[in-house]
Amino acid sequence: MLCQICGKKEATVHLTQMLNDAVRKMHLCEQCAEASGIDVNVPASMSNFLLGLGAPKKAKSESVDRVCPQCGMHFSDFKKVSRLGCQNCYAAFADELEPLLNGMQKGMRHVGKKPAHYAGAVNVPPSSASLKKALEEAVASENYEEAARIRDQIHEAENSATGRLSGHGQGSAAAENSVASKKERH
Amino acid sequence: MKAVDELVKQPGSWLKVGGNTGIIVSSRVRLARNICGRRFPAWAGEEESVRLLHDLTPVLGRLQACRDPIVLEIGALNRMEKEILIERHLMSRDLAEKGKGSAVVLKHDESVAIMVNEEDHIRMQAMSPGLNLRNLLKQIDAVDSEIESSVEYAFSPQLGYLTACPSNVGTGIRASVMLHLPGLVLMNEINSIIKAVGKMGLAVRGLWGEGTDAAGNMFQLSNQTTLGETEQTIVERLEKIVLEIDEHEKSGRTRLFEQKENQIRDHFGRAVGILTHAHMLNSKETLDMLSALRLGLEMGLGGGWQSAMIDELFLLTQPGHLQKLEGRVIGSEKRDLARARLIRQKLIDGHI
């Protein structure tokens, strides 16, 4: 099978993408896959890819200037102004921000005040780390339905929207955007 | 603007007359918050900022916790008024430089101030004289909860309240305390204290915040980390360190008197002489002399002035306040004349 991007080389990287609940497969050669920011050596990075959390570390060192699908800020912009563009930048630049937060903060997990609708929840929502792990497991076992459900749960937890003053619908639109933006680079 | 004229007539929430402040001058707690789904101010552009302010104004304008708050749009303030608000610690210099779409909302007694579209969509603070962090946290927490009942904040269970700068993410809290530390400065111990405090994760700044030096021996101590601990833990640690520094300052003053009594009496006497007789005083010299006067009064070296009046002079001799009292914008030489005149009047009239 030939690569779907260049149409020349043999496809050796087989990707499965989920957009909402539709499953979509992609077949790429190693060069085109790498050029798209996909680490060909680490299958677990699939979940990052799906989440829009960005490509794994290897791609970063190859100077991929990631962009936040929500507000259009590039990570290079952030480096210049030291201020993020929107709340979604935290997810979009998660890999880059992690060492930064590690260096400047006491911990990596919020333990302080929560908005009332979080604090009042009977069940403490699972941590996003544990959700991401579950997502990776679901992807590894090719349980895509379950993976899609967990992905939505992660986005819901991160951008829960109610009828109060806020921006326009975030949740699954953000997930769709982030995958879409990855596709644009192909 | 009438609202600002009214403010100038009162002593400022961090320098309440009657509150004998001493070494620990004032406390402040601020929270940074953003609205879900809106771009952060610096990335949003004017149109979006104007819309956000428009949406937030009705919410902030009727806060129960602020009882008939004063809403001041930055675009409607002149330079002198902005300067006054900065000098009173009611808004930042960064906010003053913003145009349309930014505002500050104040409680009448200035104990609560909420900046809209500064670095974050909302930055709310509670401020009072003396060491009062726990109460201020309660107070600002109530304001925050009230705003949250009509607004959806940008929040993630993992990272907490999401802020424009990752250095504020999580709790979004910045608790700070202003300290007057002439004893440690004169004993040459201040640098080792600043170093030690830095190692404990606190930042030390001057009287008017980031980038200002410690004129008048005034130092602001604040927490630097916001993620991974509760607001209470952060506030209690700062309080503990502040109390330790308070002890160091007291011991510094005792040793200063034991070791350098003549010098310290001379230091105080010269400050009284200059402040009551100088014809021109610049800002820096004024702060240094007021600091020496304050120290001498607290050490019982003489005087007969109320310390609250000295504190008031720290504020009234700043350029914005001075120009407001003069009723016009004046250049630096005229300001130095006006400053010396004001101090002479206050110290001579206010002498018991």
C-alpha cells in the first residue's frame, strides 16, 4: 500500500483517527508521518494525537511549532510574550508547558478551591492522568467506542460548559478542531 | 472623575488612620480568574475585550459583597486619576496602560478592587492594614464565589483556574504583605533575609510592586507558587514567614539601639530637620526621610506625631496625589516644592 500523503513510498505507519464517533484509518510512509509530527516509535502517543495534546517529545525536538486550535496562538508566540492565548493553550501546549510548570510550581495538580459545580459533585471526577491512561489502554486494545467515550469525558472535564457566561460551545468542538488541525499539516 | 476625587479624601485601605501598623504595614490577597471560552486579554484584541467588559459589568456592578461598587472604565480616566489609583494599590500600571475594554471595580472603602482585562479577565483583591491574610482570603473568596454564580470560569480539574501566565495557574492566588524594615536595612541584614525568603518560595518586591526598589525601606513579600497547594496553605506559610521577619526586625532595632545609639538618634534628628525645614523634596528622599521618622517614632526617640499621619504622607507625597491636591498637573520641580510644603504643614500642624 502506498502512502496517502506522498503517494510514492510504501505506507508503513497505519493510523486510526476518530472524529466524533467515526473511525478513520490513515496509511503513511515513515517520512510523511514524521513530518506530520507523529512519533512512529511510540504507539501510545496515539492518545495524545487524538486528544490534540500534540505530538510526542521526539517531534518537539524537531522544532514543530505547535498551534492552539482554539485561539490560533503558536507556541513560538507564547515564548515571545510569556502569556498564553486562551484556556485551551494548556492542552495544546501540554508537552511544552509540563517542564515549565514543573520548574516554577510546587506541584502539578490543583488541590485548592474549585467552582461550586465541581466541588458539589458527589463523585470526584477521575483525574485526567488516569483518564488518559484509560484512553491509551482502550486505543491499544482497539476498543474505539470506549476510547471515544473517554476522550469526550476528558474534554468535558476540562471544558465543562453550563448556561452561564462563557464563550461558545467548547467540548467536542475543541476535540474536533484539534484533530482537524493535525490533519491540515499532512 | 468624581469617584476618584472622593477616594483622595479618604486615607486608603492599606493606611487606615487609627490602625497603628508598625512593622507590618498592610496585607493583600488577590485571585486571578478567566472566563471559559474567551481568549485571554493580551491575545483577545480590543473588540473581544470590550465585549467581555460589557458582559461582566452588570455582574460586577451588582456584587453584594461590594455594596454599590464604583465601576471605573480605564478609557474614561485621565493620567492623574490613573496615577492616584496606582498609588493607592487599586490597580496596576499594566492596567493603566490599557485602553478600551478594561476597567476597575471598587468597593467604596477600597477594601476590594477588581481589575477587568488586565493580564487575566478578572483580578480581584482584598486589602487591609496590618497582618490580616486569613480574613482577606475569606473576604475575596466570597467575592469570587459570588462572581462564579453568574459566570463560567476557565477551570480544569487537573490544573485548576487557568490563567494567562502559567505562574498563576491553579489557585490564581497572590497573597502579599507590606513590611517596613529599616532595622534590618541599617543592620545590613536585609540581603540575607531576602535570600532566605527567596529560598522559601517567596518573592520580595518594593513598595509599588514588580520592578520597583525598596524605597523608604518598604518591602512587599508574596507567594510565588500557585499550583499544588491549597490557598490556606499558601497564605499560612506567608503569614508564618512574615511573623518571623517581624521578630527579626524587632531584634534588629534592639541591637541597632545597643550598638549605634548615637547614629540612630542622629538619623532620626536629621530626618525631622529635613522634613520640617526643606524647601524642595523629591520622591525618593521623602520616602527615605519618612522611613527614618517612622522608625524613630516607633523606637520612642522623640517626635510627638501620630504614626498614622506619617503613613498618610507616604501616600499623599506621591506624584498623582500631590497633583490632585494642587488641583493641576505640575512638573517635577513644582512637585518637589509642593511636596516639601505639604510635609512642613502636616508635620508642624500635626505636632502634639
